[in-house]
Amino acid sequence: MTQETLSFQAEVSKLLDIVVHSLYSDRRIFLRELISNASDACDKLRYEGLTQPALLEGDGEFRIHLSVDPDAGTMTIADNGIGMDRQDLIDNLGTIARSGTQAFSEALKAQTEKKGDVSLIGQFGVGFYSAFMVADRVSVATRKAGETEGWNWVSDGKGAFTIEETADVSRGASITLHMREDAKEFLEEFKLRSIVKTYSDHIAIPVDFIASPREGEEAKEPERLNEASALWTRPRDQITPEQYTEFYHHVSHGFDEPWHTLHYRAEGVLEYTGLLFVPGQKPFDLFTPERKPRVKLYVNRVFITDDCEELLPSYLRFVRGIVDSSDLPLNVSREMLQDDPRLRKIKGGLTKRLLDDLAKRARDDEEDYLTFWENFGAVLKEGIYEDFERKDDLVKMARFRTTASDKPVSLETVVGRMKEGQTALYYVTGDDASALARSPQVEGFVARGIEVLLLTDPIDEFWVGAVPNVMDKPLKSVAQGGGDLDALPLQDDAKEAESKAESTPAEEGKIDGLIARLKVALGDAVADVMVSKRLTGSPVCLVAQDGAMSLHLQKLLRQANQDSPLPSDRVLEINTRHAVIKALAERAAGDGEGVDDAAHLLLDQARILEGELPSDPVTFAKRLTDAMAKGLV
């Protein structure tokens, strides 16, 4: 077959430039990534060979060979794993197969703005490209297990690569790096030994160094560079924090430090070992629609799958690590995993142990726990909605910003700060906590010293319905709690006296007349107009009708469906103590001039405060200009 020249996917070309010029601060990482990929290839073939022994070709002893040729200036990393065919080479080395274009582009942009941050690179499955940090040309000779033809892939990392069929290629992959002049130090044997010992000692596949014989010398025996035993099988007191961190890097393809490490062995009716890590930074795919956990499953140290959805609930999908069981069959299939009661027991045990650990971290160091919560709280709250069995535990672990605290606090803390006479906990939902704290909807609560939860994650719209009570206190939206405010006094004595001042029948009649006029002027744009008990400083606000979905949820649904119209089940509440409303009531009782335009201006103002645009921006601008002109003339 003739040689083909193909272009990299556009995102790969951008990535290669960043990798070579600015991304990695420690170039030793390239060897860790290539050895990790070789280990994964061996694990995959080991599993496939359980059901298809012919793929092993009589060679089931997996190994990774590392060799250098100082005279030629090359380094080779070879494995006898599953290998690649032509399409695999294009998919794995020519595109960003794992990330998806949009997610990759967004993360790539963030990376370029934060030089030296390498936390995302491996998560895209692109650790291979780190080879171009030290090599000006990379070649890959590979043959896929079970196939006869081999392939050569070659690239200088500058926008294109070549592929051609070749013969006499061993099963697996052999990656040869033609080292840059400024990277020849990595051809020194002592340096390679140090790198492998530091970064790849935990790899369960043997990594052997094959020294190039000097002229006149016989070939030397391969030298083992790593311990080649599964890290999770070693006693915990024999594993250093650095070894745990490097194993985390291996299983997560990340470069951050793990925030929490859980390593334990369950014994009894069901035996298994879990080595789990909570990342120190958010994985890029935290909110992908699949919501898949990323924990590897092993059976008796044999790799089975790297995305076993049956090991942890989806609200713990940020966790990385491995689970190794001796009670599952080696030939377990995906269908068997889904229905196996032993997996359900392991899932229950892992989830309980991990949540117990997180709760302990919260008790021991609240400040440190808040770091975790900022990263993963939005995901953990999904469990309040989905996991009925552990709902109460997750509620206790949750932290929230409030109108009284910029720092997230527990619901137990909020309950302990409730005002005398307050009978419920209140919350408001939206996109931004600081904007919610200034929202007209919470004015009446803040004016009475009532702390309101500021809920800004989309999942907040759902879990609150699953938690009707917290510590025997009902949980209510501020839109539902307006009627409760009469029982509590305002903190400002002047405003309290004003609120208790009785209106004359004439004043009440003018307000009734204004409400009737506003309803006519606004028509179907609102479901009702009514006097507000929650407003203290703003003239108007929008709330949902009783029993209707919140304004924020309506907004989220409209964002998902851009063609959906504004809902008509909203209520416009007016503050009868506000000067604008009083003046409009007088005007409506008189000639009524300008009341209709003012009604639409007030409604659009309320929409803007909810983070929306006016229904008709051009007409809104004209009405606002006319009102300003009349006020200035």
C-alpha cells in the first residue's frame, strides 16, 4: 500500500503548538504518559484475551520495553498490548477522540489563558502528544491483536502525518522518538531510571530497560525499572503519599493533586479493594450529559473496564480510582455487570464509605471542605434528588450561600440562626448569588432579618422538591412565603411604623383602581397584579403563581428551547408604599395619562431584574425616553 499523508484535526494542531511551546512545565511528563498508555494497551488485551485467547498469539506475558540509541538520538517505548489498525491510528493519533470538539475548544481556550496549567491535558486522551515536547519527529509501528497487517505512523507534529502498511511488525505498538537537541538528556540511562521510578513504579506491567550494547559488547539482559505490582494490593503503611499521587495521575490522566484519597479493603461475605481519589480540580467533563462515573474495575488484578457505571452513583462521577474484586468472574460482561447483585453491594459499600469520609473532612476542617464543595457541590446535590436512601446525609453535607453569608454554610447553621417567630427556611433560585441577594423578591425577608438561601445551580430547582423539611422546618421558596412576613416586624422602626399605618378608604380605592388599570394595560402579559407583602424598597417584582414553576426554572427551560414564548402565569406584585406606585395611583384616579406606558415600563423593569430582556426592546427604549423627556421638561 502506498504512503498516505493526512492532516491533523484542527484542534490537534492547536494542541500540539500549546504542548510544545507553553503547556508543560516539567518535560519528564512525556515518559509517564507514554508508559501509562502502553500499560492501558496491555490491560485491554489481557481482558479481550479472556474470551478470545487467539488474540494473545501464545504470548500472554505482557511487558513494556524502554530503549535508547544515543548515536541515533532516539528513544523507543514498546509494548505487546492490543495495538492499533489504520483507523485506530487516525482516530487515536489524528483527532481528539475523547473530548468532543466543543468541550475541547472551550478547555483549550482556558488553557491558553492560564499558562503552565496542565490539569486538563491528559483527560482528553492526548497524553501521546506530549512526545512532541522532546521529539521533533515521532514514528509508531503497530499491529493490532488478531490482524496480520502492520502500520507505520509518522509525524513531525506540524499539521500532518503519514500512514503506510508494513510487514513484520510485532503485536502491540512501538513508539520511537527522534529527540530534539535540547532533549538529549533524556537518552541518559540514569535519568530514565529515575523518571520511571518516580512516575511509573506503580504500573502493574513490567517496564524493562534494554541498554544499547556498545561496539564489541554482547546484548545486555533487560533491566527491570519498576516494581510492577498493583499499588492497591500493597499495605497502606508501605505506600507513600507521592506514590498515591502518581497512581492518581495514572488513573485520572490529570496533573492536579488529589484532594482526598480513600484506600481500604472490604472483607467478609464480599471481598474487594477500593482505591479512590477525589480530584483537587474539576474534571472537564463533569457536566456532560452521559454523567458516567470514571472508576476502573479489576477482577483479581485483571482489568475489566474503565467506566463501570455500576460502581458509584452518577452524583459521584468526579471520583477517580479502581475497584478490584476477587468475587466476580473474569469473563464478566457488560450485561452481567448491570444485573449482578454483587456489584450493587460493592456500590453501596463504596458510596457509604466515601460519603462518610467526606462528612468527616467537613467536621475536621470546614475551610478545606469548602474547597471541595466549590468544585463538586453542584454535582453532589444531584444525589439529594436521586438517592432517597442517602438524601438526609447529603443534605447535611451541603453548603449554601445566603443573604447573611458570602461563605457557604450548612443548613444546620442557618436553622440555628433563625429569627424568633420564624417558622420556615426560605430560598430563592437564580443564576448569580450577588444578584439574588439584591433581588426585590428577598427585600421583605432581609428587612426582617430573615436569612434566605441563594440557590444558583440548575439542580437546585429539583432537589428542593425532594426535601420538604429540614430539621423539622419546612423549606419554602420566597415566592411562597410572602404571607408569612406579617408575623415578623421590620428591623427599621420607621419602616415598621409606616407598614402598620392604616390606609384611608380613599387611598385603598385609588390602589384598587390602579390595579384594575394595570391589569387592563398589561393584558395577557401577566396572570395577575396584586399588592406585595415582600417589597420594601422596589416598586414592583415578578413572582410565579402558586403551584407554578419558579421564574428561574422557566428561564432555564426557555434557554433549552429558544422558540418558547414568555409564560403568562406570572404575577406582578406592586409596593403600595413606593412613591412611584402612589403617584401612579393618583394619576389613574385622575386623567390616567401615561399610566399604560408606565405599566409596561414597570413590567419590563421587573423582567430585567430577573435577568431577562424586555419583551420588546425597541418599544421599551421609546417609552423610557418619553418618560425621561417629560420628567426633564
